[in-house]
Amino acid sequence: MAPSSRPFAAAAAALLLLLSATGAAAVTNPAAAVLCRHSDFPVLCLRIAAPVANVNPVSLTHAAIKAATKTAVRAKARAAVLTLSPRLSAVQKANLGSCVDGYGDVIDGLRDAGKFLTTTRTRADVMNYLSAASFGVTTCEDAFRETPRVQFPLARTNKTLRKYVSNALAMGDQLSLQW
């Protein structure tokens, strides 16, 4: 093994060891392990990569966008259902309305990122829309943070969505400038 490839191999081995210690499924694709080590949530990344036949930065970014979009659609539906609860105050319902809008922006940003991933094929466009999607996640949380003594009923949902969008951003960041 060439000396220059040893740190790379050691990092991949360390990631595999970490993932096996956390109970993650066995990694069958070394390319996924390499790409996912750049994610803040490598176990989630590997779970998303598992069904991808040909793992590369483009295919993994596409899979991450698809998974984040699915999560955002569920989050928006959950927020919309909560706005109908008679137990919530008018302030909580208004904040949840901000979440519905913010999650809608997340969905739009992710779908646009996916579209640019397959059409214009420029990293800047994809990252621009993924960043916009990330902003939509924080919009919901901020609505509740700005209202003192109001519980955030979507904390767990928002945290999950933030992980998925962050993962998509990390994968998109590995795209070449033009591929």
C-alpha cells in the first residue's frame, strides 16, 4: 500500500469500526463509506446509500435529496395536522403555520436541487437550493424560539428533518464543480 493512501484507508477503517459499534448494518459498498464520512450523520448516510446500486457523489446526493424530501413532506403533514388541534393556543397554531410554510419551502428547495442535479449539473445551483432548504428547517424552530414559554411540539420532527437536509448538503458538497 502506498504511503499516501494509508491515511485514507485508516479513515475508512475507522468509520467502518465506528459504524459497526453503533449497530449500523454492514457496509457493502466502500464508496459509500468514503462519501458518508463527510456527513455529520454517517450512519444515516449509509442507510440512505444502502439501496443505491452505483454509489458516487451524484447518485448519493440524489438519494439524500429524495430521502430528505420524503421526510420534509411528512414533517409538513404533521405540522398541518397539529394546527387543527383544539388544545393548542392561537400563538402555537400561528407558529405551526410558520412551520407548514417553512417545511413547504424545504420541499421546494429540495425538489429544485434535485431538478438542477439532473439538468444544469452545476454544483453551485444544487448547493444553492440545498442551502435554501436548510434555512426552511430553521424557520420553524425560530418561530417557537421567539415565543417565550411556548412548547415546540415538532422538536423531534424538526431534528430529524435537519439531519436529513444536513446529509443532503454534505453529499452535495462533494459534487465536482461541473460533472
